[in-house]
Amino acid sequence: MNQPAIETLDYALAGTRPAGAFAPVLVGVVGSGNLEVLLEPAPGSDCRVHIETSARGFAPIWAAVVRDFHNRHQLAGVQLSIHDMGATPAVVSLRLDQAAQELQP
């Protein structure tokens, strides 16, 4: 049985810092060893994260990176979509922080 080439992971974390209205933010480029992050407004008070990654079997590492990002930013009312082609956790954190920085006044 063939496994799908892409692994999908989803997280929902309760946020405390409402992002409010903003234009969608796109950072990074999907390519060999990199990823893109799309940050969009979403209803509710959660920070929802949807990940599509070519690097299968790294769910615990993804969970840690997402938790670390959320602990730093506590965003609420946002949807993060991550398309990954094997980026390291440091690059993932950098791209997530870049997206969150775009929300700063």
C-alpha cells in the first residue's frame, strides 16, 4: 500500500490577542527545502494551523514548533496555512514570525 506523498496536520489553539481585520499575508516560497506560510483572518478566537508537508512522520516536531509560535504570539482569529517541502524547524519558526510581524502596526 502506497502512502500519500503529503502529510496533513491540523491544530487549533485558543488565542488571547485578536488579530482583527487584515489583508492576507504570504511569506516564504515553496521549493526544495523551504515553505510558505499564508496568514488569514478567521472567525472565532482560535489560532488554527493547517500544515501540508512532504516530510512525513514529524508530527511531534511540528506540534512543538506550532506551540512555541503560539506561546510567543497568542494570536486569535487567524488561520495559518503552511505548505512545506522539508524546511527545518528554525526556518519554519522564522517564517511564522515573519507572518506575525506583518500584523504589527
